Amino acid sequence: MIAGWSGGQIQGRRKYQEDRYAVVEKQTATVGGDVRRLPTPLTPAKDTLFLLADGMGGMGHGDLAADTVVEHFIASYRQPPPVSTPPAARLARALEAANQGLTQLITREPEKTGMGTTLIALLWHQAEDTIEWLSVGDSLLYLYRDGRLLPLNEKHNGRYLAERYAAAGDAAHADELRMMGNVLFSAVDGRPIREVDRSDHPLPLQDRDLVILASDGLETLPHDELAAALVRSQAALARAGDAEQAGQAIVNCRNHLFERLQEAEAPFQDNCTIVTIGFFEDRA
């Protein structure tokens, strides 16, 4: 399986851009639009790491929190792990290092107490054609497959956590959480992380799969409208005759989503970062 990806951001109607994203593959790290050459390759060589962090603007310094967490996560993940350490454990170790990095910053500069960020970390295992992930907060991770848009991660806000408690039969707690709406219940903020969503097992990929990482600014588009916007992107990926055409289809997918956001003209449009990843069989 071959993968192509494309990332981009809009500021929306906010004063600052507080989202950050990064892609680490082989010996290259792309952080936002900045491509960096790493002194040593990512190990194992056939893994690609995708990160997205949405800084908490309401608490101040969200951009700094997102920067700090992304940088510490990458630094930790690239450290050679103990022999036979599974990828999920490496992701968990990197998350803890990123959170500790924020703790250290806040200890040095206590006026930044309360700063924090969401985080999605997605790992593509090229050799096995699988992905696995962890996430904290309410950023979005979707799989678009065969005309269906499937959420892969749990969002840690009141509205979505209420569903968990309702399913467990705890109606009182569920009602309490629903009243909290979109209030965030878990973030990477230097304190013990309350909720972490993890993939149960590596997810096998299929030809023409699209995976979308996005900050919650994408929620301006309702779920059905977002799914409809991906129909033509998947069709273009299916028609691609080579890697170049497939790559262009993935870039166009990202651009099309941003176009739909701009057409919506939401009066309080949040920052939005989108990373689209398309997977396709080698047709050469």
C-alpha cells in the first residue's frame, strides 16, 4: 500500500492560529509548512507519525502549548525504545513526555498555568498496512471508506462522554454531562491526563481509504455534509493511475474541505487544521 498526505490550516475568524500539525517520516519532519531534516531516521524506518494539536485559546498561550507538546512528543518518539516495545507503548511514552514538557514549562513560567492543547497521534505502519492512534480532547479522526464517514476516536467533552455513561446505565451522570455540552474534560495541560482514547488494535487499511485528522473547526460542516464532500475525493483516488495522480487527489481533497468551510461563512469560524491521508494500491 502507498500513502500520500496533505496538510493545511486556516485561521478562521480567530485572532491567532493556535493549531499545530506535524508529520514525521524517515528522516524528515514537517511541522506545519516547515520541513526539517532530522539527524537520524525515525525508527522503525517504515513508520510514519502524524500529529495534530489544537491549543486551548480560552486559557491563553494555546499556540505555545501546542508547539511544546508536538516538539516533545516527536523528540520522545524518536528515542530508541527498549527491545520489543510495542508501538502503542511508544505512543503512550511520547504522550507522557509531551505532558511532562508542558509541566516543566509551567513550573518555570507559572503565569502560563491553565494552558493546554488537544492531541491526536496517528501511526501508519507501512509494512503491515495498518494504523493505530491515541487522542486526548475533542479533535477529530475520521476514516472515509466505501461511502461511509466513520469516527475513529472518542471526543472528551460533556456531550460525547454522556453517551458513554448512558450506555453503561448511569443516566444521572449522563444527564449531568449533557448539560456541560462541548466543555472539554481532558487535555494535555501538564496535569495528569484524565481521558486518553486509544485504538484497541491496529486497523487494517484498504485501497482508497481516506483518513482525516482535523481540529474541531471542521465541525462547522455537519457530518452528512462532510461525508458528501469526500465522495468526489475518493472517486478521484480510485481513478488515479499512478502515485502522482493519487497525490493530487489527496491535495484536492484537503482543498475542497477548506473551500466548503469558506462557503459556510460561519460567523465564529474557529481555527481549522486538516491533514488528509489517502491509501492506495501501487498501480504502476
